[in-house]
Amino acid sequence: MNKMMRDHIISLLEKDMREDGRKLLDYRKPIAIEYGVSSKSAEGSARVKIGETEVVAGVKLEVGEPFPDTPNEGVLIVGVELLPLSNPEFESGPPGINAIELSRIIDRGIRESGFIDFKKLCIKKGEKVFAVMLDIYSLNDDGNLLDTAALASIVALKTAKMPKYDEEKGIQFGELTNKGLP
């Protein structure tokens, strides 16, 4: 960083300002939330914009096996795609370190918040549980990607409809309940 850039940043900090004119603790605006953006292919979905940053999140539910250390709890798998169209620094292909870190932070936030009751996702202890697949896609990254992705994730999970499970027929997506995730 050259001296002129450093002096400019220090000057802004002394004025409690950011380069875009916001105060240091001001949130980007506007905040827009759209529900059910992928209602035909996901049990819950949302698009969230904070300022110019835009993220879509979708929830799919599958029946799977529990992890051996939690035989009576459902499974959460969070995947993040940082699409090149949203930021020229993102590349196509397998998830990079930024996508992996973002998915881990969101996963941990959901788990530790108690937002999902994983025990209620158990179908048959040690054998069958619901697996919650949370997919997050960045459409535009103009900063504050973590908050935008986290909010989109929570909205998608909150609006997700639980399918019914029948031992003979399996998961019944045609008979979704109006309740969100437990």
C-alpha cells in the first residue's frame, strides 16, 4: 500500500467514514428479501440483496443415514458456489478456500444457534434421517457476502416445507407440510 492510499484510509477512519460515504457501523442498503425463488426445485429458497450484493439459497431434503456419532440426528450439508459472474476473482471448478470457509461459517452458525432441531429430523435411529442440503450461490459480490449468504440461508431454511416420510413409499414430496424445518 502506498503512502497516499494509507493517508486516505487514515483520514476516512478519523472521520468515521467509509469510501462509499457510509459511517463505519452503517449497514449497506437497501436490504431486499424474496421468498420462494425456486419453489419448483427446492423445499425452501430465498434471494437476498444487501446493497448490490446478491445471493440465492435453496434447501433440498433427502433421506439418508445419520453420522455414526449422532445416530438420532439429521444431517446438514452446506455448499457454497462463488460464481465467477459475481466477482472476477472467483473461478469455476471445485470450491476454493473462500467458498469452503463461507460454507463452514454458515454451517457452524446454523448448528450452534439451535435454529434446526436435528433430533426431529430422525426417522429411525441409527438408520434413516432427513439430510438438509443447503446450497448457496453468489450472484453479485459487492461486499458483505457473509451476511448476505447467512440471511439467505436462514430465510430459505425458515420457509422450507418438510416432506412426509412413509416407510413403504419413502419420502413424499407431493405432501409437503406447511411447517418449516423443525
